[in-house]
Amino acid sequence: MSRNPFQADPQVPARLACHDAEAVRDAAAPLIEAGVLPRADALDLVDRFGLGGVSDLMCHLLETAKGLSRPPISGFVVGAVGLGAATGDLILGGNMEFPGTSLHHTLHGEGFVAIRAFQRGEGLAELAIGEAHPCAHCRQVLTEFAGADDLILIDPLGHRLSLAELYPWPFDPGYLDQPGAVAGVGHGLQVAGEVPDTVARLLSRTPIHAPYSGVPAALVLEAGGRMVAGGSIESVAFNPTLAPVQTALVALVAEGGAPSDISAAWLAQPEGGAVDHGPPTKSLLAAIAPGAPLTEVRWR
Amino acid sequence: MSRNPFQADPQVPARLACHDAEAVRDAAAPLIEAGVLPRADALDLVDRFGLGGVSDLMCHLLETAKGLSRPPISGFVVGAVGLGAATGDLILGGNMEFPGTSLHHTLHGEGFVAIRAFQRGEGLAELAIGEAHPCAHCRQVLTEFAGADDLILIDPLGHRLSLAELYPWPFDPGYLDQPGAVAGVGHGLQVAGEVPDTVARLLSRTPIHAPYSGVPAALVLEAGGRMVAGGSIESVAFNPTLAPVQTALVALVAEGGAPSDISAAWLAQPEGGAVDHGPPTKSLLAAIAPGAPLTEVRWR
């Protein structure tokens, strides 16, 4: 077991234990939509239950966030709750694993929340996880995609750690004179009439960050009448890149859909670029939704 | 640009500048075989050129290691030189990128050296890179696959940092009560007579670490008359996992082969497991060696 050089504040678990966490979660459940608890409702819950603050509410909601977790390979259930830096909304997420394909498609709870925040056009001010002890892969994702210079990680054990403490001297986009991912910036791309209007609209609106490959890609998934989209979000460290099929799956699960209900998918990307999202998208879809047709289109 | 909280010793660059680095590299070149400079030769070079020690030699050889780098997407050339913990040999590596497939296949210089050490049955005592500032993805790989409790990262700027300083409170296999990757342990698997004898022998001998998926996989590549093998090396954090096609490519390039010369490949894995290395292997091979047939076989 790795050595923990950080101190936890014992007052946090003591304070959390004073409240009926289950009652808090029951009261929060009907207020959560698409994995998000609006700021006003969060403040109201803090007030109503006399909680120590929004950070304590985030810790109480970790169990709720676990409902978004789907880890059939590891059985290691992770819930994560982020505090949107711009809105103050609480953003819930869980980890996802996909049997029958590569482990490279795995989504971590921390990544799920970072993607959701990015899809909403904001970063994270705070992130609660079961233990403020993310893997290094997540430390890279949070550094790049969570608007994270000031991100604080908290947990019910009483840790309150800056990302800088957990990942000193980060290898970040600035090192290559890149500005990094900025939430809320549109990509301005459109696909032509080869796809249904709803699909075209979703493809053009989903956030994309692809400065390293120069291949902006987006995927729309149809599942149980629902339509969701996700774009590629590239890491300066390359491997922690989130593929459009991963970010679209995050949107699908956050919005209450099931990957196994996927009935169709549309992928938009340029032709002949430095990366090709076709094969990994097909591979992951074949594993989770065999038979769902994938239509590949190009940006106009 | 990220803040560097660490100090560098200015005596290191001053000392390195006192020697004719090019003469050192020219003398080392003919002694390097399959990306490895044997310990005796390294000590001899230190002596012959009056270097400050093996660490200084490692810094001088970073330029040589860049010869193993193939970064057609980023153009970001990285060389890395490891000190084998068991042998004292110097192990060279570079980063590799593969256009036309997913960025998830990217190999970092640090990972290249860690894989080579693992393939040789040893960990790393020291790792020299251009700046002791690996991305977080690499910090995870080094923590798990380089036998790395005591790993020291050095650079020509004079940094000398423990991995624990760069990645405090690591999420490691011990956290899940797993022993982690141990170099030099055989997998004991054999494939039946469906493949040439050389291929069967290489598949059975290549190191594998697959405790999380339970899917031990190995790949043999034939390229320009050369045959090399690589096994899957799984990370407890899942995504930093090294697929057999990645580790086999490391072996190929280290031994002087070219990915574009690949003429055939054989993949061994169990049937119906939690992961399937078939599609990502095909995808990467299609991008770098279109036309090379992939034969999939099962362990006996």
C-alpha cells in the first residue's frame, strides 16, 4: 500500500456522521437531472439538513454518484461529485468499463465528471471522491480538462488537497505553448445533409478539443429514443485523450440511458487525418451494442 | 507553463559541459545492441572519458536514445535512458506515435524503457530524460512497471527526483491488494501447433502481466526476417495498460526493425475474456503495416 504523505482533518468525518446521509440522498434524488444537482437545490439541501456546507453535501452524494458506475471488469465502484466552477451546480459521475474490448476505453469517475463539466462549458472548482487519491492518469485528465489550476480534491476522510499537491510540476499544454482545453468554446464545424437534422445539430454543438491531431471528431448515439453527443477531448500527453465514443457514452449514462440500448451511431471526422476514430469507435460499439450501425460522415 | 517546485543542481550541467558529448556517443554507438549498452562497457566509457559517473553517461546518451523516437504526429522527440536495477546495463528508448489510428496506442520514451526493462526481467534504478518531468500517465507506468519504489529520475539540468516526489500517494496495485508486476516471472502458457515453432516459442517466453482482465495476451511480429514478441502489461489504473501490439513494437524498434517492414503477426489470447486484443491489434497494424496478416490463436 502506498504511503500517504497528506493529513486528513478528522473533523470532517465526525461532522458527516452527525447527519442522516440517507435522508439527504433521498431528498436530493428527485432534484438530480442528467446527473446534475442545480446550485439552488444544493444550497437548499445544505440549509434544510443543517450540513457543514456544499463540500459536505458532495461527500454525502458520493453514494448517489455510484449509481452511474458500471465496472463489470474490476468490480471497483467509484462515484465522484464535482462542483461546477461557473455554475456552482453539482455534477455526478461514476466509472465505466467495457468487457470485450481494450482497457484503453475505460472511463474513471473523475474523468466522467470532468467530461460532463466540459460538455456543460465549465471547469471544476472542487471534486469529491471516496479517497482524494486519484490514479496518475486521472491527475493528467483533471489538470487538462477541469480548468484545474485551482481544483481542490476532497473526500469523506477529511482530505482537502490541491491538484498541484497531488501532481507537482505537471506536464501540461503550456509546456508545448498550447493554451489547453477551454470549456465553452464552439468548434464551428457542420456536417452536410447526409444525416438527420437532430444528429447534425448535436454534432455541431458538442464540445471538441483536438489541437494535437488536428482531427476534430464527434459522435452521436441514439439509445432508447434518446440522442446524445460527445466530442474528442485530446490530452497533450496523448494517451489520456478521451475519444468521442467515450465522451458520448458519458453523456448517455449521465442522462439516464443504457449503453446496451444503443441502436445507431453517427461519427463525424475529417478524412485521412493523423488519427482515425473509426476503428476504436466500431470496436467499442461492437462490444457494448453489437448490431448498432455506425454511419461515418465528414465535416463540411 | 507549470510551476517547477523542484531544485536542480547547477553542477550537473556544468560537469556535463566539460566533456565532448559527441565523442562519448560515437564511442558508445558500436557497443549498443538491441537498445542496450552493457554495464561493463558503460563503466569503461565513464573511465575512458573521465565522466562524473554512470548518471552523467546516461545524460550524454539521451541524444542517442532519440534515434529510437518516431513521433510523426507531435514532432516531439523524446529519448530516455534507464539503468537496469538488476544488471546495471543502460537501456535506451524513445517515444512512438502511429498516424491513422487512436492516440491511445502512443508510446512514451519513459514507457519504452520501462517495457524493455520488464522484457529483460528487471526494473529500473534510475531513468534519465531530457527534463525529469514526465506526464502523469508515465508516472503511473513507471510506478507499476519499473520496480519503482526507489526509482530516481534525472536529467541534464541537474534534477534528481524520486518517483515518490513526482507522484505522491500513488494509486498502485497494493491499494487493491494486488502484488503488481514482477519482472522475470514466466506465464507458463503454450500455444498448440497452429503456428511456426519460433512463434510458439516467442509467445510462451514473452513476459505478460494481466491480473485485472485475466486475459494474458502476447503478440509476435515478423519484420524483415526478424521476429520479436510482446505481452500485455496491465495497469491497475486500466488505461495506462500496455497492449501486446505496443510492447511488441517496442521490442521491434529496440532491436533495429522498422514497423513498416512488418509482414506477419500472431496474437495469442484466451477466448471470450474480459478484454479482446484482436480489434486494437488489427487497427494499429492496419495503420502501420497494411496487408500484414494477423493470425489469432488460443493458449493450450
